[in-house]
Amino acid sequence: MEAVFELVLDSLFQTATRSKNRPLRLFASIVSGLISIGFVSFIFILSMYMLSQGNMFAGSLLMFLILLFGMGSLIHIYRYLNYREIKRSEVYN
């Protein structure tokens, strides 16, 4: 499931960084951010529900999933910023 979201985010990342159409790049950036925030929020709410029901294992497992997805999102953001820095240095050189 996380792999599907990473694939979607990666394709949106490719669109956001390589498209010549500026509104499309902005739209892809916004959508990828909303998908990331929405998925993490959904998993967080689900884990809080599991923990409130007394299911410690499922709640802890979902919290771990949030950490993994958060790491993937941070890597995604780092790649985007690094790509922009490379493009900026190519323009100046």
C-alpha cells in the first residue's frame, strides 16, 4: 500500500519538476502534498482509534507505518529541493 502511494508521489514529483507547464507543476506539487498529508492523517486517526480500543499491537504498528511514510515524504521533499538546487546551479554556470 505504501509502495502505491510512493509510486503516485514519485510520478507527481516527476511532473512537478520536469513539466514545462508552470500551472501543471504547481498543481502536481499541491496534489502530492495533499496526498501525503491526507494519508498520514488517516493512518494517525486510525492508530489513535486502535489504541483507544485497547489494541496496542495494531496501534503501534500503524504508528510505525506513519514513521515509515514520514521518512518517505522527507526523502521526497529532499529530492525535490536537491533537484531545484541542481537546476539553479545549471542556470548560473
